[in-house]
Amino acid sequence: MSYDIVGDIHGHHNTLVALLTKLGYREKLGAWRHPDRTAVFVGDFIDRGPRQLCTVDLVRRMVDAGTALAIMGNHEFNAIAWATTDPEQPGEYLRRHGRESNRRQTKAFLAEVEGTPRHTEIIDWFKTLPLWLDFERIRVVHACWHDAYMDELRPHLGPRDTLTDDLVLRSNRKGHRAFDAVEALCKGLEVDLPPGVSFLDKDGKKRTKTRIRWWQQEFSSYRQAALASPEVLRQIPDSSMPADSRVRPYSGPPVFFGHYWLKERPAPLAPNIACVDYSAGDGDALVAYRWEGESHLRGEQFVSVPSSD
């Protein structure tokens, strides 16, 4: 099987159509199809872009037709939490509606679905998306492949590695192991910065933790480990990280993921590591990787199109 692994779309429907066209897919019988390839979407179909419903419907029709596979991104996970009432706090939701940053992050999606029957329907579909895909020769996850967290979650998952309602609840409770596991898989691994050190993220939110390059060979300092823009990296100290904050570098088969808003020219991060999120949500390129069976990933297999929304 040959796969086209497609990065975070974030409601940029026209750009997705342009990428699928460039990849050789054509719309037929209600879904985009390729004669001998399958698309794999890494999640984050919603928020930010101008055409939310069109994007979800295009991806969903491909999945239903068997011409694509899709996994859950953190934005789909957040949308589920936004729509799920908190059984322990009447009138509240797992993702608080009164918190301005929560509403701001998903305002584009809510503008199209809030208060409509389609909102519930789409949330139900999001719940059918697996947290990861493992084809043995390649793996796909939204933000971080972490065997230990996956092993913890497996006994509690629904069919095809999906979230159950109970797991949705527990993975929205800070301090619960399920919270840590789903956060890592969908949002990446983070470490606490030294006391008194913080930075503002792309949404203007103050952060006292930084995402780290979980796939990288051994690193020792916060700045070496941090996955951040050059501006943020200058705010992160080059001091030594505690030994218990470090992670064992990934050494499995090729793994593909999105999430990280990279800005460089698309290229493998390591021979077995590829990110396919190059900031389409910010109006930059939408990227895919054309996997042909290789165990060592190649830069020439990336395909991209500029934003057309």
C-alpha cells in the first residue's frame, strides 16, 4: 500500500483541494480518490481557516469511501471536550466555555456549527477517529509517538484505538494518567522550564513549559530540547535539564505527525521521522509526504501547495 500523509488543514478547504489535485486525486462518486494510493490525515481539520464544514465533509467522505484514513488531532479532541458536559459540575463543560482563550481558539469552527444539528453530528464523528495508526512499516500520530502512554491507554480504548466517553472524561482531568497520555499523543511532550522562566506562545498565552523534540538524539539543555520559534528559543535558557526530564529518542519504524507549525522547507527531521505540518493554519503551505515503502525517509517525497483560501 502507498500512502499520502497529509498535514494539519485547519479549515483551509481550497488549499486541501489543490493539494489532492497535485497528488493525483480526483473527485468521483462523491469523494476524492486515487487509483492506487490512500490519503492519511494527521488530524486538526478544524479551527482557524475560512471553510470548516467543507473541510470536515471532504475528509469524512474520503474516509467513508475508503480512499483515506484519519486520526484525531488536538483540535478535534478540544472540540469534543467543548461539547461534553462535565458530570461533576452542572452547567459546565469539560472545556470551559467561559474561558476566552478556549473560545478564541475554536471560534472559526463554532461560527459554522454552534447551535446547529451538525455540531453534534460532527462531534460524534470526531469520536470515531483513532488516536494513532500503526501499519507496522509506518506509524501515524498527531503529535508524539509514545509507546508507554499508548500501552497505558490500550485497555481503556474503544474499537480501533478510539476514545470512549469515560476516557474523554478522564483525559480532561489534570493529574490523571489518561490526561498525561492523551496530552502527549495529541499535543506533544512538555517539560517545566526553570522557575521564573516563561514565554508567550503564538496565541499570546503565557507558557511555563516548553514542548520538546521527543524524537531527537540525546540532548542536555532546555534550549537544545525545546521545539519553538527562534524568538522563543532566545527566551529559553541553555542551562542543563534535570536527568528525569529527558526522554529516550525514538528508534522505531518511520513515524509521521503534524501539530508543530514548522516554517522551514519540508524535510525529514531524522531518517525515520517526518512532520507534515508546515503552518497551513497560518496561511502557509499545506504539505503531504508520499510514502512509497521506504524505510529511510527522503526530502523529495514531500509535496506542498501554497495557501489558496
